[in-house]
Amino acid sequence: MIASTNNLRFWPPPPSRHTGRHRSITLSSYATIAAKEAECYQKSANSPDNSYVEPPSYADVVFSPLDAGDGFEINSVESPSRDSEKSPAFSRSPSSSSSEYLKISVSNPQKEVETSNSIVPGGNAYVTYLITTRTNMLEFGGSDFIVRRRFRDVVTLSDRLSEVYRGFFIPPRPDKSVVEGHVMQKQEFVEQRRVALERYLRRLAQHPVIKKSDELRVFLQVQGRLPLPTSTDVASRMLDGAVKLPKQLLGDSGSFMGPQDVVHPAKGGRDLLRIFKELKQSAESLVKAQQDMGETMGGLGLALMKLTKFENENAMLNTQRVRAADMRNVATTTVKASRLYRGLNAQTVEHLDTLHDYLGLMLAVHNAFSDRSSALLTVQTLLSELSSLHSRAQKLETGSSNIFGADKSKIRKTEEFKETIRVTEDAKNCAIREYERIKVFYFSSTLADA
């Protein structure tokens, strides 16, 4: 044990060269030395000049990856289970510890057939999930709700939230995984999708803003087909289109921050999203290597089993029988190693699933900041365009005032400039309101909790 940074002591004490002296140390002596060591260490740890922090004990952090169980403990703290009930939330808001709660569970997958004129019977079959909600939030107007939704409804909800809450850190929805639906077993695929949907809805329920949204409330309450509209936000799309207008139509614009300067990292830095992608690729390579190793060891064990059987059937000498027995032991050990590799691979996939979740979170964060930079760039572009229009209109009015008499063409052009300025002014006000909604409301409600 380290008593201080300047005084190193080892526990237990090294044995003495004299055997008799070493035997004279009793259990009580060890206890006395240990107590003095602990007291000395406590004093040094409480010293204000001590900047050394004792690392955790190795025994506290070591765990077996092949242990049966849902979780393990690190430093006496239970790790989050992979069960969706204990899945980590993206948002740690103070409101989650208040009296309000919103609990969502997804269960009872049921296959249904869509009523349409299909030539193939059952060709339009799909799976619906029973979504149960319990809450005491006043926005819901009740406590218990049960609805049935299909995966397409979840996609509609996600798209609607992305349109309404631009610039927010929205948890990503589960992927469609059409290929996995054909490759995997049907029951296994449905169960995985059920768990993914439950985890996604619970993350939405923990979001400090989305949990009070009308979109989520309608999704959890209204029976039958999901009535959420799929139309896009016309004002937002119009403002985004204003950024992409050619410069020759907008005239000479002032200096403003380009989109590449907004979304790209600074020089010498690394994109966090790129780091997560590289880490995900490394994790996938590790899983693939462990899977190949398990399959190779299993194939080798079966081959050795067949060779052992052949040696036993055709053995003529005792040395051949001895060699066959040794080969059987090697084959058995190889098969056991193959099973251990497969178990290790399963545990690796389970623990690396958190990495996949954080990668999805980084994609959501990246999209949110892209929306914010787009909104800011729209405001800057419209401000620059207004400045250019006012300057050109002022020059036109100055030139017209120097000419005696009325010039109808210049008067008409001046009126057109005024109309353009009015439309651009309205677009600027709308863009500023959109940007302030994203910046002020989101920063005050969500960013500190994300």
C-alpha cells in the first residue's frame, strides 16, 4: 500500500532471511501493521498538499465477461443492465427526478394483414406492437393509455419530431433493418425490434421537451391510424432555400460565416463523429475476428474428432491408440475453446452495444448542430441581402433625383426594389424568430441537460 508519494511501503512485508524471525510475526502483528498503514495513508490522503488520488483496487474492477447475469459491478456500483428498463438515457434532466413520470412499455407483437387488394394472400402482412403508457403529467389528461402501433407509425413520429424540433438533440429511431428481417429468424427479429422500439420511446419520454409535445401525446393516446401530418415545415424549408440562392440573384453579399466553417472542426482537432465511426469500425472488426476464431476452432475440433475416430478404428499398435487418446483430448479442448470464443463474442457484442447507442446520439447531435448552423446562416444571408438591397435602392433614388422630370422605368424599378425589400424583411423576421426559437428555448431547456 502507498502511504504517501515520498514514503513507499509494501504490503505484506517481505520475508526475512532469518526463518525464525519470519515465523515470529503473528496474525496480530499483521493486523497492527495494517492499522498503522491505514492511519498513515488516511492522514496523507486528507493532507491539503496531497494531489495523489488512490486508484481503485484491481479486485473491484475485474469481472468475468462470461459470467451469467444481466449486469456486473465496478467499484461496488452496479452497471446499467442491457434490459431496456435500465437502458441509459441520453438526457439527464433535473425534471426526471421530480414527481412527474412517463413510463412506456412495448409488448405483445401481433401479426396483422393489411386490408388492400393484393394478389398474393398475406403479402401485405405487418407486425403491430402494444404500447402501454402510464403517466401523471397534466398534458396527457389521464393516467393509463393502450394503443397498437406498427413500425411505420414510429417512422412517421420520428420524421415529424425532426421537422418540428429542428436543432434539438432528438434520440435516433431504430433502423428498418429490412435485410436482417429476411436473414434472421422471424421471432428473433420481432423481439429485437420490440426491444429497440421500447428503448427509443423511453428515451423520448425522458427528453425534457419532447415528452410534453403534442406529437408524442397523440402517438401514445389516439387509437387507430396515426393522425400525425407528414407535411414539411414550409417556412423552414423556404428559409433554407434562401441560403442556396445564387449570389448573382442576391447581389454582392457581405462577409458572413460559410457553412463549411460552421460544421467543420478547427484545425488540429478531430471530428468527434468521425472518431465514433472509426471506433465502431474497430469494434465490428473485433467482433468479426472473434467470430471467425470461434468458427475456426470449432471446425478444427470436429476435424480432430473425425481423425481420432479414424485412428481408433484402424489402430494396430498401442502407440496409435495412445496418439488417438491424446488427439481426443486436444479435440475436446478445441471444441470447448470454440464455445468460449462464441460466448466471449456474444458478451463483446452486448457491451459494445453502448458504443452503437452513442454513435446514434452523435448523429443526432450532428444533425442538430447542422440545423442550428443552417438557421444562423439563413439569418446572416438575409441580413446581408437586405443591406445590399437598401444600398442599391438608395443609389437608384439618388440617381433619379438628379434627373429633371419623372422617369417611369426608374420609378417602376424603385417600386420593385421596395417590394423586394419588404418580402426580404418578412423573411428575415421569420428567420430570426426561427433561430431564436432554436437558440433561446432550446439552450434554456435542453442543452444543459443533454
